[in-house]
Amino acid sequence: MAAPPSQAGRTARLGEQSLARAALTYLAEPGDPALGALLEICEPGEVLAAIKADMLPGIGPRCGDSTASSKALDRALDHWRARLPGLPDDADITAACRDGIRLVCPQDPQWPERLDELGQGRPYALWLRGRADLPSACLRSVSVVGSRAATGYGAHVAGEIAADLGERGWAIVSGGAYGIDAAAHRGALITNATTVAVLACGVDHPYPAGHADLFADIAAAGLVISEWPPGRHSARLRFLVRNRVIAALSCGTVIVEAGERSGALNTARHAANLGRPLMAVPGPVTSRQSAGCHRIIREWGATCVTCAADIIEMLSPLGDPDIPASAGGQWPMALPTRRPADPGSPPSRDELDPDSARVLDAFPARGGAGQSTIAVEAGVDPDTVLRCLGLLAGYGFIERCDRGWRLRRP
Amino acid sequence: MAAPPSQAGRTARLGEQSLARAALTYLAEPGDPALGALLEICEPGEVLAAIKADMLPGIGPRCGDSTASSKALDRALDHWRARLPGLPDDADITAACRDGIRLVCPQDPQWPERLDELGQGRPYALWLRGRADLPSACLRSVSVVGSRAATGYGAHVAGEIAADLGERGWAIVSGGAYGIDAAAHRGALITNATTVAVLACGVDHPYPAGHADLFADIAAAGLVISEWPPGRHSARLRFLVRNRVIAALSCGTVIVEAGERSGALNTARHAANLGRPLMAVPGPVTSRQSAGCHRIIREWGATCVTCAADIIEMLSPLGDPDIPASAGGQWPMALPTRRPADPGSPPSRDELDPDSARVLDAFPARGGAGQSTIAVEAGVDPDTVLRCLGLLAGYGFIERCDRGWRLRRP
């Protein structure tokens, strides 16, 4: 795939701190607690410079009689410096951003704020392949993951659920693996929904290689993303580290088939730890591939879900705007250009896109109004009203009521 | 089956109040709120006499300007009196207690105290067919019910679960219907466990007729019981009324396959209303017969269970005594002759059977002891010790600890 001009332009704008973050993805493993802690108090460029100079970032020269915490930093510094010989220079890093590959860093408009809930475990940066807008995709997204050794039943259900969610305007996040992950991505692709594959290796050579065509399709319709830089291979532990990003990117996680020791349960644990809705699809109790799902329903309090409607009910306590299939593909385009905010930091009324602002203005000061009343009052077509209502509800401006929708009191 | 001499003796001892209660099972439908309320304040004989004399029991002669509540009683009296022509006399009622059929009334030693938790909805009396001891059977029992239109999967799982529970000394309560109920009864029978079929018709002509052999087997190894008198046929509403008894008799209820409108969900609701553990076995989300199970897991908080061990864990928070298969059949025999008590009213130490009393005496005053230590100290064989430990834990005398078992502080 040739790089679109707009993306070629973007790579040229990589600033000093972004270049430093990109370099850090080459030097440190994602989720390294020492680097995560440092990046909370130091600029990425400062950390990178210290590593290159064999200094303890934020502390200074190495010394023998160090404390326990600086000893850990000392060891970490050894690990990071061991990779210095393979570190590409700034020109090479910039050159890596080609063929649709780009870098997104915290505080960039393209950074999904949800990842910040990982705290010090937040990715240093993300490598993206594909054209979709990541924050927009995450706004209404579900992680659907499960066993690689899926049964026909599991693959069927994962595909159906992903397709149904896609038809209703939800993006599907998964891990690109064989089995359930692939079925979920394919279900989303069938309905032209956005789907995001989170890898544990470079986005230029996604694993498994047998999914090369699938990854190409995902990049064309959505995104292939990774914390690891181009050229990096996957490894067993990297999948576990990667799983926290799958859980953190979406509104909630659904496990479709997982054996007792499935890596999908690791993703489930991350979702639970983040306080995100955790759901599992049951299956025959005679199937080992459903044993993990049944256990997390019984022991972790995962919600038993059987279809897309169950999942949406869990994720949309205010009621789902129920975007029709035809509008599903347009959903991300309706978003304001501003970075979509989590409920904690909604945009002001002035920051809304024009349609949403008109719809919001059409609301009565007291009491509720039906969708068609609002459409007439706002002078906006019904499909657009539907999309705007979902957006406004997501931002907390409005809520469901007996008569339809009403303004939400602050 | 010829009546055993001991049961022929029992029928001769039917007292006046028992005869009156038997008569009331002919006159009123079970669960009649008017009769349930009356029996809380009047003797059964007094109620029966009033019905025969066309008087309002507990009030007196009918009068035109009655209150709303006595109007309801007035209507009920009409219903009861309409059945007077078909009421057998005392000699016929006594004669109905033959061929292994007997009557058990509240306050009888054979009455299962758990039914009293139904309050005014408590059965007036129970008709029993079979030799097992009902209170003993209920002490460690699970209701396993589900769809009549069971799939092969559901019938297989119900049978396996019932057999496994039976092997561990648990009795199986169900409704004798086609499908899941039959599979559960059969699973229990295979392991020589006690099983109880609760019918919505007379125990002399159990419904469905196609299960005549099954009911004969159940009566031989356990009990066929009913609130309806011999000769009464089943009807749709009677099944719903019957379901509260299935739920009330056992420690907890397991639903194995139930469509969205299955009567098994009615039993589930009764279990939940009684505060008894409610469990459901999941199945493929593509199967309509599992839709009800998934819904009550998601919406009612039913516990997702996949095997007998899951169920026992729900019902034995102190840990299961884990009675070996060989001892399973002996379990009821080890019970004291006194009526087994619910946890709310445990027997005193003096009321324990001799073996249990010796085992309890063998416990150290402080700290725990292993099962073999207790066996040596008590001079009782290991199998008997196992049974006694389960009983003593059930009554709250002892509890599990790291070292095995210990006395429980009051």
C-alpha cells in the first residue's frame, strides 16, 4: 500500500520528544516499570540522552552505594544500553514511518486517552498502520478475544457478535491471533466496521504470518497497532504485556472461548483491574474451550453475554443510540475534529461539531423530547440526529428518559 | 408393590388432624391463600367442620354485608364446598394409604421443616409413595430441573451432574417430567442415590404415564410425592404451584436447559424468593434451550455452574465432607432418628446418634485434628467418621480448618 500524502506529511512533523519516545520503544520492553516511572517525571528526550550517556535518568552518574530503587534503575539502564547498538538514528526512525505506518505519542491528538488509565504502564508510544482515527474508533469499541484453538462454535459466535456490533456502529479490538481473534476481526470487516488489531510485534511484519492478508484488510479498514517498533518479533511474554493495551483501548472486553490457561484470561484480568466491563460468552460445559469463560463468570463476576445486544446493554447504561447499519460506517466521520474525550473530560458546547451543536440546542430546557421532535426542531435529517444523540449521550450532555431524551443536569 | 407391614401400621395411626388435612387436600387446591391463612390460626379439623357446615371458618355464619377479606373467604368456601360430594370419608382416606402410599403432615417427624419456609403457602399435607425418609433426603439435596424439550446435550449434562452429586451423597429432587427432569432422576438412580419426584397429580397415577417405570424405580429407591390426593390429575397451573415445593425441599436449585418461557424458570424464581442458592448450567448461545439459563445468570444473579463440584461448593460453604461413593448410599441411615434440623435449630449434643456423639467427643478442645486422628481417638472406623463429620459440620458443631477439622465456637 502506498503511503497517502497526508501521512507522509505527518512523519515529517515528528518532534524531538516524539522521536525520543520512538527511540525508547526500540530500547525498552513495553510495560517496563522503571521506564514508566521515569516518563512520569522526566521528558522522553532527557531520559534518552541519559541512557546514551550512561547516566541514571533523573538521578545522575552511576555510583556504587545506591539505594534499592536506584539499583533497579541501574539494572534497567544496563538492559536499555545493551540495545543501543541496534538503535536507528532519527532519520531512520522517520523513514520507518512509511507505507501507512505512523507513530502516535501521548498528548498527540491521535492518542487514545483511555490508555492513560494504565498509569505508569501506559505505552511509551504506539506504532500504527492504517488510516482510521484511533481515538474515534475507541470511543465506541469492544475488545473481543479468545482462544487460538477455537472450536467451530466459538469462531461462529465471535464472528456473529463482531458483525452485529459492527452493524450498530461499534469498533472491534482484538489481537490478530488465530481462532477467536481472527473471527472477531473478520466479523467486523464483513460489516465495514472499524477493527483494530493490537500486536505484540512490529506492525511491518505482523504475527502470525499466515494472517498477512487479514492484517492488510484490517489496515485498510481500521488499524494494526503495536507498542513494539517495526522489525521487532513477537515472543510469549510480549503477548501478555500486549494484552493490557487490548483491555485498555476499548469500553469493555468480551471473552469468547478460553481454556483454563488461555491468554485471553490475562486480557480479562486487565479489563477487570481497569474497572472496565468484563463479559464472557458461555458455551457447552462439555467443551474445554469454554471452561475459562464459565470460571470468570462464576468467580470473577464477568457478565454472561450471548449476543451483541447483551454487550451493548452492558456498555450503554443510558441506552444505545442504536445506529442503523447504514449509518454505522459514517459514525467516526461524525465526530468532532477535537480528540474525543472520556466522560471525565467532555468537550464544552463550543467544541461540538455543528450538527451536534444544533441538535443539542434543539432540546427543551425542561422535560424530554422524542427523536423526531428533535430532528424537526434542529432541522437535521433523522440519521444525523441519531448519530448526534449517541455522541451527546456519550459526552454526558443528554440522557434517556421516558419521553425519549432530555438534557442531563450537571 | 405390596405395602410393607410398617407402613400399613402407620396408616392406622392417622390422627384426627391428619385426617382433616388429608380431606383438605381433596377440597382445596394447594397454595390456596385463603386456606393457607386459615390453617395458621385454626386447627385443620375446625376448618373442615366449618366447610362441611357451610360456615366461614374462624368467623361463623355467612352474612351478606361482609368485608372484602371475608368476601374472598366466602368465594373460597363456595369452591371448597363444590368438591364436598367427591370427598372420601375417613375410612376411604385411610384406605388410600396403601401400596406404599402414606400421608405426612406438618409437625409429623416425617415432615421436612424446609417446607415451613413457604409460610402460608406451605402444603396442607404431602402424599408420599416410597420408603425413603423425606427429611433425611432433604438434608443434603439439590433440585435439578429444566426443559422438557431438552437437547441431547442438556439431558447428558443433567444426568452426569445428578450421578456425580449422587455419588457424593446428595439426593436429587426434580419434577418427573420428560427431558431434563427424567435425566436427573435417572442419573441419581444409576448411583443408588436418593431421588425425589415432586408431582402435580396424585402419586397413584403419576404423570406423564410414559414414565410409569421411572416412577416405580424412584419410589423403590426414593420418593414420589405430591400435594394432590390420589386420583387427582395434573393441569397446567398445577405444575406452577408444584414448583414452589421443588424449590423449597432442597438446599438449592440447578436449572439445566430452559427456554425463555420454560416452567423451570418458575422454579428458579421460587428458589430465589426463598433465598436458596440458584444455579444454572450454561450451554451454547446458539441453543434456544439454554437461553433461559443464560438470562437468569445475567439478570437474576444465578451462579454459573458446570459440574457437581461447582454445585457442592455453592451449597457447602464450610467445605464438603466429600463422602466417598461407597458411603453415599448409607448416608441417610447415619442420621439420627430425630427429625433432621435446619441450621437454625440444631440438635443438642445429647440428641446426636451414638457414632456422631463419639466423634464429636474425640475433638480436641483447642486447635484442629485430621480425620484419621479423630477416627483413632473415637475408636470409629474411617467411613463412619467421614459420615459423622459431614453431619456434625452440617449441624454447625465443627468446621474445616488448616489441620482438618475443629470445634466451632458458638
